[in-house]
Amino acid sequence: MNDSAIARFVREAVIEPDHIARARQHALELGAAPVSPAVGAQCAVIAAASGASAIIEVGTGAGVSGLWLLHGAPSAVLTTIDKEPEHLAAARDAFSFAGVPAARARTISGRSADVLPRMNEGAYDIVLVDGDPATVMDDVAHALRLARAGGTVLVPRALAGGRVADPVARDAHTADMRALIAETLGATGVIAALSPAAEGLLQITTTTETRLAR
């Protein structure tokens, strides 16, 4: 079986809950590219396996990734950050439609560079980074500070649309993702893995105090 057939099987095997499929449709209408069902399902499994109670994400979109995380950890409190008010409004609608109490879905409007330094260190079980591609390295560095010992940082779109595997691709974001993958997979103080499903998911679980050099 070739790689494309495997990728198609993985993509089509995921059954997305109706409330997440609804949020996905709204995200596409807004142009807020949501995580794929395959990546969302992986995030849900990690949230469930970690028994997450406190989750923070950079890049709310229309709420798709947040809903997947809460699907895995239904009693968790989610804090989600986005600089687009329209996206946050769509996410709040999606959370309400899904029956998520407002107290468990906190939305913050702002740039990650302004918001993340104000968040509590070591306070989160899961930190998902899916914001501005130009700030991914800084966002992940902050995420590792925010994650508790044993917490996990999740980075969707880690394959940069497949460009990380193309040696000809030399744009800044692709270079950043290659560097991030290489650094985390070889770092001490973390256990990291790269999933190739759909757009890719980099998973970084902290074992000790961890920092990325910037």
C-alpha cells in the first residue's frame, strides 16, 4: 500500500462529532483554517490520556481545536487566544452550541506575544500552538514555560503543508518548523514525537524544566 492510500485511509477513518463538524463549516466560511479531523482526534486522545484539567491554546479559529480538546477532557477549563474578534465570536457560538459552560471556555483577544508572557508558568496540562506561523518559535518557547512538568505542548501543521520534507523549500516558516522539529526531537528534558497524519502534529511532553533557545 502506498503512502497516499494510507493517508487517505487515516483521513477518512475519523468520525467527527456533529458539533465539531458544525464549527468546522463555520471556520471554513470565515477563512479560519481549522485543524483536520485526524489531528483533532489525536489532540482529544492526548487530552484524555493526560487527564487534562487546564488547557490553553494559541489560535482559536472558530473553535474546532478547542472543541476537540474538550471532547477528550470534558471537565477541563480551556483558555483560548486569538487576535481576530470575528474568530472569537464564532468560537464562543460553537462552545455554546456544544453545551460548554462559559466558565470553562475563556476567550482572550490579543496577540500571542502580548498575552502569553502574562499567563501563569507551569499552570497548564496542555498548550496548543496554532497561531501566526511567523511567531511559532516564540509561541512554543512560551508554551514550554506554561506547561506543567509532565504537560504536553501540541503544534499542529508541523509539516508546513508538506514543505518540511521538500529540501527545495527554504521559506522562513518552513525553516522554523524544521528547526523546531529537530530541536525538540533531540532535546533533553522532553519526550517528543512527530505524527505525519494529515497536516502533522508535533507533540512535546515535558519531563523537567524546559526552554527553547531564542
